[in-house]
Amino acid sequence: MPRTLAQKLWEAHVIRSAQGEPDLLFVDLHLVHEVTSPQAFEGLRMAGRHVRRPDLTVATTDHNVPTRGGLRSADELSRKQMEVLAENCRAEGIPLHQMGSRRQGIVHVIGPELGLTQPGMLIVCGDSHTSTHGAFGALAFGIGTSEVELVLATQCLPQKRQGDLAVNVTGQLPLGVTAKDIVLGLIGRMGTSAGQGHLVEYGGPTVRGLSMEGRMTVCNMSIEWGAKAGMVAPDDTTFAYVEGRPHAPKGAAWEKALDHWRTLRTDDGAAFDGVIEVDASTLEPHVTWGTTPAQVVPVTGRVPNPHSETDERALRYMDLRPGVALADIAIDRVFIGSCTNARLEDLRAAASVIQGRHVHPKVRAMVVPGSTSVKLAAEKEGLDMVFKAAGFEWRNAGCSMCLGMNPDILAPGERCASTSNRNFEGRQGSGGRTHLMSPPMAAAAALTGHLVDVRELI
Amino acid sequence: MAPLDLADVDTDQIIPKQFLKRVERTGYGPYLFYDWRARGGFVLDRPEYAGATVLVAGANFGCGSSREHAPWALRDFGFQAIIAPSFADIFRANCYKTGLLAVTLPDSQVRHLIDLVNEDPSVEVTADLERQVVRGEGFEYPFVIDLFAREMLLQGLDEIALVERHDADISAYEKRRAEWLPAVR
Ligand code: SF4
């Protein structure tokens, strides 16, 4: 029977399956952060249990770390969460990359960066954007805190087999159009829940042509159209990215791994429950206008007429009227960051737009690298100087204004061009208004002070 | 029963991030839908819905962040069941772990429930897990639920203990794993 990539990944991790019960899957890597884990560790303690495989578990602080001023500038509760994580990791022997470490960063940025994320693995984390790791041909999805506790205790997860969807992307991406626009366009077309109950494989020549960073951006946002996981079959691009990283296999082990990884593709003739075709050559840079990622249009477009109560509510919240040209919307803030778009390639793309120009006087703009090592690498290339010379704030790594659990938030009514993944009401600060877009688009908005087609600037 | 006639209610709304800094599993009830309630006039604050144990809502309920704090807050507030045309996958899983019943019904039936409660806020509707029906006066809507989830909810089983029973299988699997797979240290 020809099998899909998802099917192969799934079957390789089944420990046990029984009629009427979910499959019991083995977890190869469990990523842990400060916000969704304290109750799980507490649960373990109360039941007298311990972490079964601390050697397959790794933790970092990212969600509420301050991005300037060091630990002392964190509020008391955030500091407590970070301390509790450190204590839990110490007690259970789990490696922790916390503030101050060169390996600290957003959990979905450091996994790939350290070579911990590899093809064929099953990866979970108490965070919905765990789908990011699927870019390596891994099965990766977010779990809740009770499941975090279960994985800590057993290294297993009971899961019901999901359906298979394929997204086939063809056609060359036009200049100024990025991986972010592929996925924003897709979500706009499919809506917020079309992927529910499905594992999605992104393929086709355009996806094959994307860098690992681009593939991660696409897989990252799978959850925004409801998919359980997103993945891309591994290929030479994947192997080249993984090779030589701290936790990548070496020598003879590398060769063995490669042999296995090359089998991780959907067999010819394998059946999907649905196939979605995307023609990338017709795409334009996309910008969200509403409060879900599906409320999105090309930047050359206008705010659409509302079709539902949800649309009307979004228009009210965003203080927008139908028919307004996107390019006429002025912004106050710019955020370049998050696990969707804060890797080195993203910063380079934004910097290339900014080079030699200046942030609009009415705009406050900041760059928050996805990890400390992205930050250091960017500084080595002088990207920090490009941003700073243009008037951007250059911060330390963390989730920052993607969700505003640290001091980086929008004031009520402020409007932000953001490279993150969620434009929900209040996501970046109570009353704040978020427009999602690619890093070059956010850079362009910073320069002009309004939403703008980056192609006018390049 | 209380109505929340909106699609795509995300977990950022159900429990805003400023309340994720606690390290406990309880005490989230007062912060349920905090930002919406702070603006005043929020439906759940109307006296006629006080004490409601069933919430009926729009499609894709619980989308967004995986925070289990969302079902914790709903439960702490007093809800025992949520009825909607569809739920985000992680949220639904979190509900079952929390002892909260997530019931999926077709659009038209959810619409009927919302109309009912809008007309008469005191209308009684029961989500019966044992018989797998949502029933009220003159109607009975059957719903499907994963067998395993149903057992978990009805019997309040300790899922970790259930998995631990398969320790021999887990150990055997661990021995079979490729030796080049990464360890974190
Ligand atoms: S950057 Fe944003 S989306 Fe990504 S893990 Fe952090 S909070 Fe979640």
C-alpha cells in the first residue's frame, strides 16, 4: 500500500494500538517552556512521578522573558514562572536554556537551530505552533498542559489518527512575495478551520524551492487554518540545514540517518483526503485586516465588505471601514519577531528593505530576534547596525510582542505591522490592533508609516 | 444555558495572557473572557445567565493558543459542557483532560439552541454524556464522541496510570529506536 509521509511518521511511532482506543505514540523530543509547564510538573510531584526521559526533553524560557534590561526587568510573576521552570528542570535533570544562555530563544527557533529537530521525529510541545518543526519532515504538534504532564511521565501520547491533506504549491513566487504570503493566502482562501482533524503535507515545486526558514514559516501557521500539524518531506535542503548542528548525527550515524530520511516521502499513488492547489505565481504580498489570520487580502486590495457578525466585529475592533485601501492605513508600531518570522533569513530580508533608509517619525519599530544565537549571528553580519541606524530598537530574543506577556505590548488603539502569526483581539496588548505580514512588508511599513506594497520600495 | 453567538472564539479571549502567569491549575474563573467583560455588557454577565452550566457557541471554538488555562477557566466559572458546530483540536483534547464536555452538533441544531436561549434565557437544556444526546423540551439531538474520551470523562480515569500499564511495550519500543536519534545531552 502506498503511504503518505504523515502515515509513515505516524506508524513509525506507534507503540501500541488497540480497537476503540487511540494509538499510543512515542515522543522523540519534548520541548518545554515556562508558561504551559508549571502545572504539569506540579501534577507529577503530587502523584510521586518523575520525568521518564529527561534526555529527550529540553526547556527554554521564551514567552515572558523581558527583551531588554535583563531578568531584573521582568515582573514578579514572570520571574517566578522562570524560577519555577529552572527548579523543575534542576530537580528532573532536564537541560534548560534560560536567559543569558547563548542557546536561549523561542522554543520553535532553538529546536531546529540546535539540530534537535530532525526528519522522521515525533515532536511535541505545550504550544500550538509546534507545527513549525514539521518543516523538517517531522510529525510535530502542540499539546495542552495535561498532555505535557503525561509526556513528562511516560514519554508517550495517546492520539487518534487524523486525516491527510495535501497542499500542492506550484509556480514561481514573484519578487517581494514570500513564504508568509503563501500561507496567509492559503488561510484567507481556506478559512480558520478547514484543516481541523488533519495532518497537512505541503509539497510541490514552490515548496521544494523554499529555504528551511521559509518552510518553517509555512508549517508554523498550519494551526491558523485549524490543522493539527503541517509538514514538508525532507530533501537535500533539509539535510544541508541539519548537518553539522550540535545535536545532528555525525560520521557513520549521519549516513545511516540519511538513508532513513530519504525514505520519508509520500509514495506515488498514496491517497489524501483532499488536495489543495496553490498557484504561487499569482500571489501578492498579503496583509490581514481583521482579527483572525483568515481575514486577509493582498496589500493592493481594500478592506472587504463584512460577510458575517464575526467580520463586523473585527471591523469595529480594528476601527476600519469597508472599501478603505489597505495602503491608506497608517500604523504606529512595527514588530519584527516571533517563531513565524524571526530567523536570520527573515532579519536579512527586512534589513535589505531598510538599508540606508529611516523609520517614519511617527512609528516605533522593534526587532526581536527569534533566539540569542540568531541575534549574535545577525550582529556578526552587521544587521543590528542596519536596523539601529534606521531607528529600530534591537532587542534580546523572546516571544515578546507576539503575545505581549512581557513588557513589550501595544497601547490600546495602537496599530501594529507585525510579522507574527496571530491578530486576535488584544493579542499584542489589550485594545491593540495587529496587521500580519511578511518581514519585508513590515519593514516597508516602518519606513512609510502606513501599510504599503513592499514592491514599491525594492 | 448561556449563548455566545460568535465564530472563531480564540483562547486568547477565553483567558487573556496576563492570567497565564499563575503556576496553579485553578482560580481562573474570575478572569474568563476578561477583556470582553471589562468592556461591559458582556453576555455572560447578564443576570439571566448566572449559574449556567452549558455554553452554546459558534464554530471553531477554542482556536489559537494551546493554553489549557482556557478550559480551566470555563470549568472554574461553572461550565460543564460547551456545544458548538466545531472545536479546535487542541482545545477539544484539553477539555476532555479537564473534565469539560465538548459537544459538536450541526450548525442548524446549534442555531436552534441559540434561538431558544435568546427567546427564553431560562430554557433548560441537558448535555447527557451517558446517552450521548443534547435534549430539551421537544427535541433530542444525538452527538458523537470518541469512545475513549467518553470513558475518561465518565469515569474520571487517571490517563497517566492507564499509559503506565503499557510500560513493557514502551520499554520495548525504546530499545528499538535508532541509536542516532538525538538526545538533548
Ligand atoms: S513567538 Fe508567539 S506564537 Fe511563537 S511560541 Fe512565542 S508566543 Fe507562541
